[in-house]
Amino acid sequence: MLLFLWSLNVLPQRLVLVGPPRTVETRNPKIGVHTRLTDEVEEWKVKRTLEMVREMGSPWIVEYFPWGYYEPSKGHYDWRHADMVVDHALAQGLTVIARIDFVPKWARPPKTTFRYLAREHFDDYAEFIYAFVDHFRGRVHYIIIWNEPNLSFEWGYRPPDPAAYTELLCKAYRKAKEADPKIQVLAAGLAPTLAPPGSEWGMDDLEFLRQMYARGAGACFDGMAIHAYGLTFPPDDPPDPRQINFARAELIHQVMEENSDGAKFCYITEGGWNDHPRWTKAVRPYQRIQYTIRAYEKALQEWEWCKAVCMWVFRYPWPQKSYQDYYAFVTPEFIPKPIYVEVKHYAHGEPFEYLESVLR
């Protein structure tokens, strides 16, 4: 009996195969999701997650590759988990956008967070970017340099610094291109925020981007990552600098156009709506479905400058036990939520089920 129970736990993990290459069938090639496989240990769960992404009709994923996980000590790399995720993603026909941040302990002062990256370690980060791009050359074609640097939290609880982030971006860009001239380097998705000047918590994303351009950032990225959360507003709510909504993405692109950078593609790497029953920034489940599908369609029909819309978040490895669970498309147990089912119907040109029953 003990041997039988042991085999149930061990053998499935040992017998996981990447499998033959598959392709994504979809009517909208811009559909994407932000997967969260960083802390998913079991390979069969990684594979099943990515299978479900393909089956839903999503050709794009954003995945998080923490620097601190893969370079635990200076110059020593462990790519095993990253290789597993990328290999399974490619086998499912998915295009990977890699977000890279998380400072290892050896590259930051004691009693600082994993977001604290001092200038004297910018070169270390850039060298990791070189190593990552070199290792995944030909497999990963898009990387994001850092995450939401206009927030104090994401900048190590320091005041946001467009000049410092631009310096980091440019160093990383040069090293990435050394490793693979064809790699597409994306500037970090900025947190959509209306923080007033001098706020200790963050900087208005539009102002942060303008200051990046003023310091020469335009020469240091190939595309722009955008975070586009709708909160309680529908996707067709018009853009307004005084409002956070999905269409705020248009204002980011407008800043790019103002700086003669409008020809570069944008990639929504986080975004979407939440359907928590008690969160004040949430919408009803049927609204979330309507808004999400309309957002995918809006990008396809109206936003020629937007190449992918990767909604947050496909699945968590375990319950978050907070409003965050209500961003997910699939439960940790791989149970599809209505939004998964309806996006799948949309992607394959099939009739809706849940929406029609609710709106009938």
C-alpha cells in the first residue's frame, strides 16, 4: 500500500512529457493571458495550465522569471524551472513575453525588499539580462525590463525615479541586444495611477513616461508594455488623464506618438476586470465577461498599435484568499470559470452559454 501511494505522488511527475508541437486555433491573434507559473512546482500542472491557455484560444502569455530565482549567487545560473515553463509553452504554440525583475539577496543591502536595486548593481541586472537572452535565444523573443517602476513599492520603497529607471533600461537593452540582436525589449508596464506630484507612493504613469523620454529612453526599447485595468468602467469608456480605465492605454500610446515613437508596438501585459462580490472596484461576473471579450475585440479592430492583450491572471498555483482570486480565469484545481468558457467560445467563433443565460 505504501509503495502504491508513493507511486501516485512520484510517477506522474516523472512521466510528464513535453509532447508534440501544437498550434493555437483562434479568431483573434491578440488574445493573451498573464500566467503565474513562477511558483508552480509540479510539471504536470505547468503543462496542464499551458494546455488550457491554448485550448482557450490564447496565442500569447506573459510569464514572470525572477532574477533572484535563477541567479542565486553571482554568475551561477539555474535554468531548470524556467526551461520547463518555456519548453511547455512553446510545445503548446504559445509566444512567451518574459518579465524579469526580483533582486537576489547578494545584489541588495540587508533589510531591503526584493525590489530594491541600487545603481551599483544595475550592471549585475544587465548581465543577468544578457545571460537570460543568450540562454533562451530563439525560444523567447520578448522581455520586459522591470515592473511598475513608477510605484514606490516596486522601486524598493524609494521615491520613483524616471532617470534611474531609464538608466537601468538602457543598460539592460544594450546587453540584451549583445546576446540576441533580434530580441524585442519592452519598457516596463507602468502602474496606472493618479498619484499627485510629490506622492510618497508613486508617480502618475503618463508623467513618468514623459520624463523617461526626456532622458533618452526612446532609444532603449523596442516596444511598450502597458498595464490596463478597467476597474468598474467598460472598455469603451473614453480615455481621460484624470481617470483610470482600460482606455488609458491610448494615453500611453499618445505619449509615445508625441515623442515620435508611435510606430513601436504596445503590449498589454497586465489588465482586465475583477468580479469579487464585495470589492468596490469590481464588476458583476457577466460584466467582466462582456468587458473582457470587448477589450480583446477592441484591440483587434481599433488598436493597430497594440500587438497583444494579456489579461491578469490566468491561474494561481494556490488560492490567494483575497480579491485577487477573482481576477483568475481558472481555479488552482483547474476548474474553468465562466469567463474562461466564454472567451473560449469567442476565440473559436462559437455561441455564448453563460452570457446568454444571464442576459436572456
